[in-house]
Amino acid sequence: MGVLLFLGFFALLLLGAPIAIAIGVPTFLVIWAAELGTPVIAPNFFAGIAKFPLLAIPLFILAGFILERCGISLRIIRFANLLVGRRRGGLAIVAIGVCVFFGGVSGSGPADAAAIGAILIPAMYAQGYSKGYSAALIASAGSTAIIVPPSIALIIYGAITNTSVPALFAAGAIPGFIAGLSLLIPAIWIARKKGYGSEQEGDDTDESIWQAFKESFWGLLAPVIILGGLYGGIFTPTEAAVVAVFYSLLLGFVIYRSLSLKSAYQILVDASQASAIVMLIVAFAGLFSWAGSTIGILDSLANMLMGVSDNEWVVLIAIQLLIFIGGMLIDAISIFYIFLPIFLPIMSHFGWDPVWFGVVMTLNLAIGQFTPPVAVNLYVTTQLANIRLEETFKAVWPMVVAMLIALMVVIMFPQLSLFIPTILGLI
């Protein structure tokens, strides 16, 4: 039954089936073949998504859509470009910085890559950057959105492991910043080596910078309000998502007046579609995990991993390698539901902090978002750049190596993840 479950999943995945179908079909077959009782499908399907913390996911997705459509990203990019963009390789710095910042609102790697890429890829190409490099850079920088708070991936991890989501959000701040810094090194080196960008003449006086700051101020304030209220104990992660939606609506309709009822309706449609895809995967993945646990295959895999070595570092490296390979093929949500039930007894056995492990796992999965062959972020940015995925391969590998180094730093120094939640009293 275990072979049928996992072999069926990977077979459908390789055949190009949507991820929800690849997860759901073998799960239904195993439940039927193992006589687990088909009536259990409906309640387990519902139980997978009927969790209060998961309500934050569609709300953060909606807030991200509203903020992107009301022009926040364009204003922040203009402000950042005036600060650092007027030098060789400057737009590369702007791209990384804005992606990390916007990730503090959207919580989704593909959404971050799409919102920033739609504006910056044409601008970078106009300044002489290759489309392949531009797409690779924004895809990699956009992946930090699932590390920096608020993160949809960390919400999923917290729901599965019963770990404090505010603690996870706080723990992701420093590693997310480190991930962004790690990308600056290859990004600037490649840009200067290839001669991308140019020294620009333009209005970058204190007055123009101050004007750009005033125009982007309300957008810059968004993550401060959301995360400040969250860490200050004013509201829960789900309530923070509600605040994010109302604040983004306030910006769109009152402050910037860039939204209309017609555009708001389209935003609701687009956000509903994006949320439905995510929640469908969550529901099927939860059922997959339940079936695997019931037939005992997950316990067997956990015992096999612990049998690799008595040394916890060897086991940890084996787990990270498995996550890295899985992240290249499958989305982060599916990875959490499929592999976390295997990892939980191992975490307990070695006494690993669940907050630290959640950040490490999420950072590893972020790398998978822009690592070929699947690379969901690369798919988004190559579509925006109107190029083939293969044209980004040469440029993306230095980014992968840089993020892997950042991952090793976070693994070796757990306090980088645990410092902020500890001083805030969240753990």
C-alpha cells in the first residue's frame, strides 16, 4: 500500500498531473484498496482545512493581491531605486530588497515574484540586463517571501505541528534577512561582470527622495502594522490577516484611490482562485498524510531515516537533502504534509527545537522554488519575461549556491532563528 501511495503520487507528478490530482488519486486508491473505509474521506478532507490558523492563508493572499493592484510595489520600487538603483548593478539590489520587503506582506513566493517581476523585469531589460538573469534574480529573491513573516508556509507548518505561529513568524525574520543578503553577493558580482545596468543621470536629490518616500510611506507602514500588532500581542495571525486586508482596502480606496468597485471585484475573483488552489492542495495533502500514517508507511520511513546513523548531524543532513530534492519537484505545502509526519518522531528523538526546524525546513523549501526542473517561481518570472525556462539555468545556479550557504549558516547557528522569539517571550 505504501508503494502504491508514493509510486502513484510520483508517477502522476511526472506525467504532468496537477499537484492536487497527483496527491488525491493515489490516496483514494489506497483508502479503497486497504479497506480503510471510504466514508472517512469526507470528514478527513474537511478536517484538513477546518483549522482556524489556516483561515489566515486566503486573507493574506487577498491582502497581497490588493496591495499589488493599488500600486504599492511600484511606489516602493521607485523609492528604493532612488536610494540605491543609480549605479551599476543597482536594479539588482533594488529587486532583492523590494522582494524581501514585499514578502513581508504577501507571504507567498510566486505572488512576490509576480508582483515585483511584472514591474522590474521590463525595467531591468531596458537597462541592459539579460532577461534570463532578471528572471532568475527575481525568482530567487521572491522565494524569501515564504521565510520572512508573515509566511503562508510557516502557517501551514504551525498548523501541522501545533507550533506557535507568532513564534515561527518571529523566528523567520533574521534567516529571511540573511537569505536576502546572501543573494546580493552573486547578484551584484554577475551584474558587474556582465556590465548589466549603467550609471544613471537623473533626479536623485534629497527632495526627490523625500517625495518618493512620502508616496511609498503608507505601503512601507503595512508590515509594521501587521507584524507590530502580532508581536505586541494585539491580535493573532488570523486577525493580523484580517487587519492586512482592511488596511490594504484603506490604501486602495481612500489614500491612493487607485481601486474601483470593478477592480475590487476582479481582485476578489483572482484571490479566490489562488486561495482555492492552495486550500485544495492542503485538503488532499492532509488526507494523503492520514492514509500514509494509518497504513504505517510513514513510521517505517521515519525508522529508516533514523537507522541511517546514530549521529544527529548525519540524519539532519540526510533530511535536508531529501527536502531539497523534494522542493525541486513539489510545492512547499505538499512537502510539509507528506514529509513532516515522517520528521516529527525524528525531531522528538533528537530533541530538535520545532521552531528552529520549521525555519530551516522552510528556508530549504524556498530554495526549491527557484531550483530547476520544476521551480514555480522561475516559471512565473520566465512567463513575465517571455523566455524559456532553460534560458535562466546559467544565471540561477549562483543564487542556489548562495542560498544553500545561508541555509547552512541557519542550521549551524540555531540562535539566529530563536533569538527574536526568545526575547519576545514567544518560546
